[in-house]
Amino acid sequence: MTDATSDTAPNPGAATDADTDAVIAAEPPTTAKPRARRRGLIVLGVIVVIGIAIWAVFHFLLATPQEETDDAYVAGHVVAITARDPGTVLTIHADNTQTVKAGQPLIDLDPATVDVNVAAAAADLAKAVRATRADFSKVGASDAGVVQARASLAAAQGDYARRRGAAAAGAISGEELSHAADALKVARANLQLALAQQNQSRTAVSGTDVTTNPAVLAAIAAYRRAAITRSHMHILAPIDGVVAQRTVQLGQQVAAGTPLMAVVPLDALWIDANFRETQLKDVRIGQPVTITADMYGGDIVYHGRVEGVAAGSGNAFALLPPQNASGNWIKIVQRVPVRIALDQRELRANPLRIGLSVKATVDTSDIRGQRIGAAAAGTPAATSDDVATTDDPAVTARIRQIIAANR
């Protein structure tokens, strides 16, 4: 039994040697891994070099020339709404972030005082019309006075002629002839006075009627001024936009020129891109520009064009410009604002806000444009918030009514 067991029992040493030989046979040579790694690194390096070469060819030889900057911001008009005349705030019709249309009410001021001024101006106009009518009546009276003075003069001349003949015949005394001569002088003086009065009365109304008399015109102007002041109590939006910077409160007593709020037209924005002075060599008016806003990211791209280049760098127009001629001097590359006009349709689709950061890229491949902006053509006038103007039909009708009632 013992011998059989010992013959069939496994040999530990023999099994170990077999396993070792199998592992050694399965493992590749130690020099194979470094070679493969080196080959992979070489291939990777070649790919990187080829990629850099392709990028360099497209970037420096085939790419469109362009200048870009991320020192660019959205700018726009901030239309100030101010009080033109003093008053007390009664109603506020719009608040911050709300959209308003041109002509929409914004603020109402207390009109009590100005209503009194309008009534006083109407009374002055009525007085001026009545005074003018009296002046026209004086012309008729002066004409009658001249006729009367001429008749008196003719009678005095006849009396004097008869008395002088009678005095020559001794029929009357010399004293009576002297009285006749004095009466003739008085009659002549009365005629001169009547003619002067006639000339004075005619001069006051010469070439005019009741509506075109200077006194009446002055009263009409005073009434229109009072009506315009009355219209300033009802403040309207001068332009379409969004309300911002509202500082006025109900019941506040405001003086003329006090800022009340602002209206920002978000459909008329532009970009102020501050390019380095070394980037402006090929920038021209009218070149196309692509803009991406941090607000929307790169998914939304705006398209614009170069509208103009500022007349100086930011330092030149700073509140305290640097004095490079004094003290130590360090050269700093300056930045010059470039104004970029935006497409209004894109602004309506994706509105921007004043002050937002953007990235602007100018296509400088076409350098045939001008370096200086076009001549000023003027800015379209905002809608006036005056209800009463020199041509306002309501005011004109009221003036005619006052004149007709006092003629």
C-alpha cells in the first residue's frame, strides 16, 4: 500500500517546473514593449506636427485676415426724461424694465398753477382784442375830428374876411377884428391837432386787423406759452424703448431740469469695440463684423459693420488724461474705440442690453474703404412730448374763439 501510494502521488517539484516553463513561454520578450511604445510616440508626434502644419497653413496663408477683441461692450442711447417746468408728481405711468411706445404717458404733474396761468393769458388776450377794437374806433373819431376842425377853420376864415372888410369901412371896431383873427388862429391850431390825432390813431392800426395787431399777437404768444407749459405737466415717452433709472416718486416736488427717468431704445444699439492701436492698420469703414455676446454664448452670432473709429484713444478723453511729458514715462499700448453698427432684425430676435460684454471680429480682407467716418447726416428727431405747440389745432381753435368773443 505504501509503495502504491508513493508511486501515484504527484511530484511537487515537477509540477512547479512545468508551470514556470509555461509562464516563460507565454511572456513576450522584454524588448518588445519599449519598441511598441517608441513607435506609438513617433506616430503621435508625426500626427501633431502634421496638425500644426495644417493649422499654420490655414491660419497664416489661407485664413481670412481679421482683427478681434473681447474688450467690447454694447452701447446705446439713454434718453433722459426731465421736468421742463416745476410741479408736483401726481401719477407715474411706467416703471423700470417696462416697455413704452412713443407718445405713451410716463408722468403727470399737478397742473393747478399752470391752469391759472392759462386762464390769465386768455383774459389778457381778450383785453388786447378789446383794446385793439378801441384803437380802430379812434380812427373814426379822429377822422370826424378832422372834418370838424376843417369846418371850424373855414368858418373862422369867413368871419375874419367879413370883419376885415367891415373894419376897413369903419363899421366895426379894431378889437372885434382882433378877436376874429385870434379865432382864425385857434381854428388852424385845432385842425393841426386833429390831423395829428388822426395820424396817431391810424399808425396804431395801420396795415393790420384785429387778429394781426401787434398787441393781439403778443397776447396770443403769451397764451401759447401758457398752453405749452400746461402740456409739460403731462410727460410723454419721446421714443420707443425700455424704462430705466426711475428716480421720481409720487408727491415729489420737482424743479425744472430734474431727471425723472430714462428710456433706452433697445432696437438702436451698437458696439464699442476697443481695439489696440496696433490692430487698426487695416480697419476700414464698412467692413463686416461678427459679434458674439457673453449673454448668449457662441450659439447666437450677430452681424454688423464698422461704422467709424473714434477721434482719439480712451486716455485722450479721460477725465484726468496722462501727462507723458512729465516724470518717468512708460509706453503703454493704447486702445481706440471702434463703433460697430448692428442689424436691427437680429436685435429684435435676440435683444441685448447696454453694457453687456461681447467679442467682436472684424473681417479686414477688404481694405478699400475709408479710414474716416462719413459726414454727419443728423439723428432722427424724437417724438415731441409737447401737446400744445405753435400749430396745435386745439390751441389755435381756442385763440380764435377768444378773439371772436371779444371783437
